[in-house]
Amino acid sequence: MPTLGIDIGGSGIKGNLVDTESGGLVGDRHKIATPHPATPQAVADVVAEVVDHFAYDGAVGCTFPAIVKRGVALSAANVDSSWIGTDVDALFEQTTGCPFTVMNDADAAAVAEMEFGAGKGRSGVVLVLTFGTGIGSGMFDEGNLIPNTELGHLHFDGHAPVETWAAARVRKEEGLSWEQWARRVGGFLRHLDRVFSPDLFVLGGGVSRKWEKWGHFLDTNVETVAAQLENEAGIVGAALRAARRS
């Protein structure tokens, strides 16, 4: 039976059924605009709409743009600050009647890349970074996720946090060329290399579709590849985690 994955973002909440054996999507994605303000119950009500759309009553995997520990949100990015301290698992379960597994959005995308994408079969330390409005991260040691790393929030080279200097949105806002932006990303990758000594970088987000425009400008001694699952990675990774816990 396919598992429902839901991806909560600052602008939209999208869901789809996932074949967790292959990582393939089953049918069409359903997306609803994120409510504003994105308070807990308002978001929970939209999540329930997504569940109802698929007439689904099984385990649900869900991403959330925050640090999530044992189902509780400990930060809030692109959602209302009232989420901090909220038991997201419990709220969504009460609202939908379905068991939920909620995880950090970048961790979910990284899980999908490790299982079905660019990180499949890779050992050692792998860092999956997503470049968009901010910089998300997922870290793996011998295939095991180290959750909630939030490496885009690191301070680097006078930038606090580094995502305000090297996220994909910054390239557009500052009118940077692909090369100029990639040089920034490369500097950050070299810093991460010094700290974590990874064996592989997997770089995702929407810019992964344009890898040929900037990937060759990266200056790092670590093998660096583009992510493969693009914008559906969060849905796939969340569904996979829920299926394995149900």
C-alpha cells in the first residue's frame, strides 16, 4: 500500500502517495497554499484537507521547516513562532485521525536522496545540502541520519547565518552570476570539509536542475554531485520514514 507524504513549506503544503519500495510517486500531487498566519491549527486544518483529498487513513510522513525532536518543533522557519514547543505529531494526529511521523524538511529530502537518489549505496560521511530560500542540510554517517543539523545557520566568514550570503535566493536578490554565487557555495563547502571531513556532498534544491551552469565552478576536494529527486524529495523521504515506523 502506498504511504502518504506531506511537505509543509512557507508558500504551499503539498502531498502525494509514494511507493516506498521504489520511491516513485503514485498519481498526481495535491497542493494547497500555506495559510497566513501559519499558526498550528490553521496549518493542521490544511494538512487534514490534504489527507482527505487522498481519502487516506494510514501512517503519514510529514516534513516541517523546523528543528523537530520526538515530534516537537523547537524552532520555526517560514511559519508562525507559536509553533515553538508544539507537539506537531500529536496535533496532526488529533486533527486527521492518522498516525504521523513529522521530521525536519531538509532531513526528509536527504533521506530520499540517500535511499533513491545521488547518495544511494554511499558509505562514510555524506552531507546533503538544499539551496533555496535558505540552506537546509542532512548529515549521514554510514547511512545513519544525524538529524536537525541546520548547517545553513552556521556563522561563516562574517556572515551570520551563512544562508543569508549563499542561499539560492541570494543569487537572484543580489544579481550574482552563476559563477559568483558558486564561488560562495564553494567557500562554504570547503569550510564544512574542514569541520566534518565528508566523503560526499549532494547539493539539491531547485538549482540542482541547473547544475551545468554552476557545478563546475565549485572548488572543493570532496566529491560533489547534484541531487536527483529535486522538489519531490521531501514528500518521498517523509513517506519512507513513516512507512518504516508503522
